Amino acid sequence: MTIYKAPLIDYKFLFEDVFDVYSIYQGLPNSSDLTPELTDDILEQAGKFAEQEIQPLNYPGHEEGCHWENGKVTTPKGYKEVYKKYIASGWTQISENPNYGGQGLPRIINAAIGEMNLSACAAFGIYVTRDGSIATIENNASKELKEKYLPKLIDGSWGGPMCMTEPHCGSDLGLLRTKAEPYNDGSYSISGTKMFITGGEGDLAENNIHLVLARLPDSPKGIKGISLFIVPNILVNDNGSLGDKNSVSCGSIEHKMGLNGSSTCVMNFDNATGFLVGEINKGMRAMFSMVNKSRFTIGQQGTALAEVSYQNAALYAQDRLQMRALTGVQYPELTADPIIVHPDVRRMLLIQRAFAEGSRAFNTYIALLFDKQERTVDEKEKQTCTTLLDLLTPICKGFNSEMCTESVNLGLQTFGGHGYIRENGMEQFVRDARAAQIYEGTTGIQGLDLLGRKILASQGKSLKVFTKEIHLFCEENKNHQQIKPFIDRLSKVNNQWLELTLKIGANAMTNPNDVGAASVDYLMYSGYVTFAYFWAKMAKVAADKLENNINNNINNNSPFHQAKLQTARFYFERILPRTALHAELMISSSDNLMEMEAENFVFNS
Amino acid sequence: MTIYKAPLIDYKFLFEDVFDVYSIYQGLPNSSDLTPELTDDILEQAGKFAEQEIQPLNYPGHEEGCHWENGKVTTPKGYKEVYKKYIASGWTQISENPNYGGQGLPRIINAAIGEMNLSACAAFGIYVTRDGSIATIENNASKELKEKYLPKLIDGSWGGPMCMTEPHCGSDLGLLRTKAEPYNDGSYSISGTKMFITGGEGDLAENNIHLVLARLPDSPKGIKGISLFIVPNILVNDNGSLGDKNSVSCGSIEHKMGLNGSSTCVMNFDNATGFLVGEINKGMRAMFSMVNKSRFTIGQQGTALAEVSYQNAALYAQDRLQMRALTGVQYPELTADPIIVHPDVRRMLLIQRAFAEGSRAFNTYIALLFDKQERTVDEKEKQTCTTLLDLLTPICKGFNSEMCTESVNLGLQTFGGHGYIRENGMEQFVRDARAAQIYEGTTGIQGLDLLGRKILASQGKSLKVFTKEIHLFCEENKNHQQIKPFIDRLSKVNNQWLELTLKIGANAMTNPNDVGAASVDYLMYSGYVTFAYFWAKMAKVAADKLENNINNNINNNSPFHQAKLQTARFYFERILPRTALHAELMISSSDNLMEMEAENFVFNS
């Protein structure tokens, strides 16, 4: 069985030392009551809940899975009780709008809690994440709809499944067929079938408020004819009480590779009553107002599973005795040395660690941007935050999920044959993690979004906002003795990032396929540079802390800060070099991909 | 549900055109009766059996798994019937020794059949592979034991599980505790617990002939005190009939990530009667006499799963309509273009294809070496074959299994959300493939075996045998107009291979950890160069065929050969560049891995 310990020490380091978040919140409206003490207290409690209540659900829920019978979905044993406790403790309300019952604390707190939940049990953690639905309603719906639905979504009584995908369309929502026909009273009749609906039906919340994309009869074809609707599973009376059952039903649940405790539903809407959110035919815009938040959550899932897999692999490597070190016997009192003496085992562990901690820093930076974007009164700063969020979200979603799959596979590998055995829990992380590269847009979609929509479409302007920030950091620290080798490497890949973008942009003028051919390598390159920036930032703080201890004759060599510096070195020497490969591949012509005739991809012998 | 088509056309191309195997067998004793017609006929029949009989077992067996009740193991529904048909058709006998009932055909035939079986259903394919056990007995046991056990192993009536691993030792067999105590009659009493025993118990064969590693009471510690025993599940009378049940029992079966149809057993030996194979204390040597064959089979599993995943992904990409091509609408009559128009989908498919076909060529080369090694009367040639097999086996096992996991994950990714759904079959390939990186020695073990035992221990001599062959091929073809760019790249990485080896060898003199730190990158580098050699060989043949058609005014642009050339180009332009990264990493010092204190790998907050 696996263990999990909430990474409180790392969050404290990030909040206080790396990002100095308390000073930032001092300067934002309604935010200054966030103190280190309050944060520590909340995260400690949340960590305890994740470790003690949520984590025990993880493996049994993987083995049991969800059940579907006559349209009713049951979650695995124990989910219901823990869910009740979770919402009773108010965890879903932490960072939501106080006008609707939220506690209004910054999103970085909620984000940290979200990571812990997902580490403890990814399938359960998904059920208690509803930032996306809440934001969609909050930003797009009428005052009446907001007042009717938000309080119960925020206090966790109701769930808010997003209903986009249909059997014949996932990435390409322009093809969707679900129909919406107006009734006389301003509501709509919604009919169609949605699939891959996470939490579409279940036994945790007393009601589900579906957010459904559908098409009016006279709407244009494609994505310009799609509108967004609230379709409650049980209709809600004007006084807020539950009314009649709506014509919404769950046709089946999927049997998946992983995330078995999370129900993935086929949802049938059969002349169900729905309520328009925002304007007719502007459904995609409304839905995409929350896409950054939903995708960020998937990026966090990457961090979460990499972290818990790492923790278990590192413990195993300290315990498992097998062979002697190449340099000779290290533990003569034991029958063999623990496998952590082997360089290749450390290589695997350090990839996991560099990724888990690097992505946590990256996620914290993004959560900070969400807070600043929402709270600042400085319009220019707000715009900068929006630009950065649009740029960084596909990197966070796409790169984190790719790195996570690499990481959890290495965690399994460290266990050797025992990693392949279900009871040991390492294979569950691999199976749960695999979804993150797919849902909320595959890695391919993230690559195109980043390179095409976000960067080339703005002539690279959005990218320059971020590379300039990195450039300034490099300039400030170029003479910092201990991290100079990191700064030199970071500076080089940061400059190259812009050069590569220009080159691909030029190629794209003559052949648009060159963008598609470059996109995933471009995404990966971008991820490695982004992580390098955060690793350099962390290394600087760690180096300064250690230096400070020496200067002040403090007798503490701080293993935490030493390990940060060592992991940073590992990142720069053994992971960042991957950028050169992606750089070469992304400017390889698309010809080597496109020249084969489609029909020659398969030969019948 | 997935499909599978046996790659007969590719095998014909490899046997006749790339390796010219019929000329080779003409020059070997007892081999000249192999004709293209005979081969085509056998492979066609074997392909049909794999497609029609074995493949239908695949997905249902994944979902059902094996059953254990009171020590009895039952395989999934249908396995037993197909197994009976399989052995009745004589497929297990194809390449075995005619003295014991084999048909004595070259191993390349058996290897091709093995790949097809594993593609059709990996779990089933494992049950019918027993080359390793047969070779171990044939090469090490007494005449009496051979005559008693080989015929039934070869005709498939009996299985031959290899029993090495124990709960506390997998990679490090020196730690094993299973005891062997001599009886007066020359037999032994065997006691101990073995785990991860593939096919240790089941309902397919009427008896299992376990090959068990155990230690005599007065034997030295470590691997020098291990002996090998035959321990039948049911004792065999002198007349060959089945006698008493031996004290061998299956304590449980593992619940695994994949290969659910293949029973993985805990085997208890409780004063079971065993018979010594070879000499006392030379058990490791005896067991390792077959290790190349067993590891080769795992390398083939890589090819097999990559191939079947590719076939399904390519078909899906031709069918699935989603979005329009970046260059504009390609199929105006359809609601959207098939996803094969997207460069990134092609990138994923071509990685799969380049790997499946490249590894098939590599495997065929190795199977040829097995044949030449066994059959040639030229001692020098035999020695060269042995050297090459020792060198290439860890590459085949380690690299093929790593590339396979990458490949099957890309196959799943091409399906998008549908890839994550069990019924669609793509996730099974990911789960089944994952074992190959672990069993018969993890990738880390293969890396150390290759770099340490095979290359550095021989001062690089074994490597030079292979790099010289590549060098000669490059010299011969350096002016070949169409493949010149490939030859240039191959020649460069081939030279670099030796240089890197020298560098690591020099580093290792001062710090043995540098070998461990380099080993997996070295393995991967070696794999990419090896594949480049076989891709260049295939490209040359394909280019010559196409040229020949033009010169002779043959009106056939041969899509098969064009696709080969195109896939070769893809390999050289988009896969081979990975070598530069591995080259950089393998000479990165081990310091960045070793400097962190073992206890600092985990922080308790």
C-alpha cells in the first residue's frame, strides 16, 4: 500500500521565500488578511484531511470502481462519507466569492489544497474540484441564475458537470448536435447525448447542475452556433428547494484505464429543461472563459501524481536491498545495499522530484496570476496577468501531464516487478495519470493552442511578456556566484525560445503544416524552459538561505535547501538538455510527416 | 475492439530482400530445405491462426483474468481450447531439435510466429513460448533428463516455468534462499518460495516442469552457490507416464497491471523432489545459457505490441473525422477531415511504425544469429555470432521494451478520449507492454549488462565487431545517391558510439558510479544507432527496388517500398537525433546523481 505526506514544507518555501506572496496580497484589495500563520494552519488541516481521510479511499476505489444500475451511479465504498465530511468542513468554499457563500481567500490556497487532494486520491479529488463550473456561471450567467445555483455549488451540496463532448466530437466541438429549442417562458428544451462526462451522475451531491453546450435550430453551423445552458438534474424551485426530476439520465458509465473511482458518464438529455447562460451562440466563449482554470487543474493532477509516486518510490529505494554499490559495499551490516545507492535509481528518482517540485512552483505562479487577475484594480496589470495565463495554461496542462506520465512510470520502474503488481499501488498512478494527457484537450491540442492561437496569432507578443520576465531575472542574477551556471543555461534557452518562434512563424507563412508538425515539440521545449526559470528561482533562494546560515554562524546546513540546490543542478544538467532535441525537431520540415499517402499507413498483406 | 493482421509482406521483404536468408541457409548444415515457398506457407498459416484463433482471446482475457482457487489456476475462457489446437497443429515444434520431436526449421521462422502470437494476444503468446526452458535443459542436462522431459516440452503437452525470483530478491539472485538437500538416490529435496513465476500453475499443460534455482546446504554464499534443478509438478515415471503429485503448490496469483490472462504465480516447494541440471553450484551459468533467448522474446513482445497498436491507431486515424487540415479542407464531402491529415497525428503514427518495422528487422537479424550460432561448423563464425548475440540481446530487450511503451502510449493518444476506454483495446496494449521493461531484468539491469559486462569488460572488443559491420555497410553505400543522407548520419553516430564508449571507460577508472550513471542513456543511444543501421539497410533495398521498376519500365510505383523509404526518412530526421541528447547525458558526471544524501530524498514536513 502507498503512503502520502502533504508537502507542507515545500509550500511554505514557495509562498514565503520564492514568491513572497504575503507582500503581494498586501497590495491587493480584500486580500491583506492572508498571513503565514493562517495559511500554515489551513494547509496543515487540509493536509491532514488528505492524508487521513482521502488517501485511504485511493486503492480500494481503484479496485472497486463505480457502479451503474438502472441509471443510478454509485461511487466506491467510503466516498460518500468522506465527501460529506469534506464539504461540512467548508473546503470547497475556501477561495470562492463571499457573495455566494465563499470564504474569499486567495486561489493559491485552494490550488495547494487541490494538489493534496489529487495526490491522496485523484478520482476523489476530481469530484471536489468545481472551480471551472463556478467560474463559468459567475462570469456569464444572469444575476438570477447565479443566486439560484452558485451557493449550493460552492458549499458542495451540488455538483457541476461540464457537458461538451459527444460521441462523434471531442476536440472539434463545432460538430456537436445536441439541440436546444426555446419554450415560451424563456427556458429551453435540450435534447442530445453527451459522453465522457466526469461526475455526470453520482451519489455524492444531492443535485447536479449540468453545463451543456447545445445548438438552437436556426443557429449557424460550426462553433459559432453553439449556446451554453444550465440543465439541472433536479429542477430547482424559485425558493431554492428541489422540485421535479428533469429529463436527464445517465445511459452508462465508461470502463476506463484508470480513475476508476471517478464516474465518466454517458448523459442523455431528452427534452430536458435548460436555462441559457450568457448570449445565444456565444456558448463557446462562455465555456472558454473557464478553460484556463479547468486546464490548470489537470496540470495540477500531473504534479499531484508525480509527487505521491515519488514519495513512495523514494521510500522503497531506501528500503529495498538488492546488490552492492558499484563503488563497493556501503552497508556491510545488511545482506545487500539499499537500491538508492545505484546511480540509475537516483536518476529515476531525481527526474520525479525535479518534476514534482518544479511543477509545484510553476502551478503556484499560475495560481498567483489568477489571484492578481481577479483582484487587481490596475487594468494594465490585469491585462498582463490575462496574457500570461493564456500563454502558460497550455504549457501547464500539456507539459505537466506529459512529464507526469514519464514520472509515474519511473516510480513504477523503481519498484521493479513489484511495481507491476496492483496491490503495491504504483501502477494505479500510471493508469490514473494517463488521462491527464487527454482530457480537457490532448497534448496535441495544447501544442496547437500554444503555438498557433496564443503565440503566432499574437505575433509572439504574449511570449515576449514572459521571456522578458525571465530575461530580467537572468540579468539581476548573472553575477550570483552559486547559481551562475544555471543562469547561463536559462538565459541561453530563453533567447533561443524567441528565435525558434520566429523561425517557425516564417516557415508557417509558406506551409501551415509546419506549425502542426512543430507544435508538440514546441510545447515540450516551452515547458522545459519554464521549469528552468522556476528551478533557477528556487535555487537562488536556497543558495541565499544556505549562505546566510554560514554568514550568521547558524549551525544548520539545512538539508531542505541543500536538496533544492542539488535537485536544481540535476534539472539543469540532466533535464534541460532535452531542449536541444526539441529545438532541432520543431524546425524539421513537415515534409517527413506529410509525404506518405494516407492509405499507405496500413498495408494488408 | 481491436484488429490484427499478420505482417506477412514485411517478413517476406526482410527474409528475401533485406537479409537474403535463403542464401545463408543454403550454406548451413541441415538447413537448405528452407525455401521461400515453404516459409510463405508456414507464416501464412501461422498468421491465420494468430488472427483468427488467438486474437479473439485478447480483450476478453484481459477483462476476465486468471483465477486461483485452492491452489488451482484457471486461465480465461477459451485459452484451453485454443492452446489444444495450437499444440495439435505442431506450432511449438517448428524450430526445436528433431532428436526430441522438433521439426528443426530455422529459428527465424519460430521468431516470426512468436511475434504474431504476441501481437494477437500477449498473455497467450507467453504461454506458448518455451525456447528458454528447452534450451536450458538441452544445453545443460544429462541425456537421461533430456530424453525424459524434452519431447513433451517440445510438443507442448508440458510447460516449463522458470523459477528464479523470490520475494526478497529479483535482480540480485545471489540472495536467494530456496534450499536443495540431496537424497541418497541422486535426487534432491527442494524447499522454498518463488514469486513472479509466469505460468507457474495453470490448466493448459498437463504437467509443468519447473526449472528452479536453489542452494545446497554447504554451498558458498552469493551467486556462486546456486544450483539448477528440474522440479516437475507431477513426477514422471521412467516409462514417461505421469506418476505422483510432487510437493509443489501455487500459493496465489498476482493481480497485475496487465497481461491478466497470463498467470503470475507464487510457487511453494515443500520438500519437493528435484533433479540436478548440470553441475552443483553452476546453476547461474546454466540458467544464463538461455538468457539471450528469453530476453530476445521480451524484445519481440515490444515489436509485437507496437505493431498491433500501430495497426489500430492508423485505421482509427483514417476513420475518425475531427477538424479540418491546417492547409484547408481536404475532404469537402465529409463533415470534417480524418485526423490523419494532421501533422502531429502522423508524427505519432510514424514513431510507432518506425519502431515496429525497425525492431522487426533487428529481431530478424538476431534470430539469424541464433541460427548461425547453432548450425555453423565454422568455429570462428560461431564465436562471432556468440559475441554479437551477447552484445545485442540487452539492446533488443531493453531498447525494444522502452520504445514499445512509448509507441503504445502514442497509439492510445491517437484515439484521444476513446483510447482511455477499456473496450477500445488501446489501453490494454499499454498495460501489457509495461511488463517488458521489467521482467527478465529491468532496463537498468540491461543497461549495466550492456555497458559493464558486455562492453567495458571486453575493452570494447565486442562492440567493435558490430560497429565494424556497420562501418563496412556505410563504406559500401556511401555513394548510393538516394540513401546518402541516411548513410552520412549512420556513419557519424556509429563512429561516435566508439568514442563515447572510450570516454565512459576512462571515467569509470576513477569513478565506477559513472558507469551506472551512463548505463541507461548508453543503452538508448545504442538502440537508436542499431535501428538506424537496419533502417538504412531497408531503405537501400527499397530504393533499389523502386529504381529497378523505373529502369525496367515496370508500371508499379510500389507503395510498400515507397512507404519504407518514407519511414526511413522519418527515422533519420525525427528519431535518430535523440542520440545527441543521450550522448550528452551519458558523459554527464555521476556527481549530480550521487551528491544528495540518501535520507534527504524524503522530507517529512
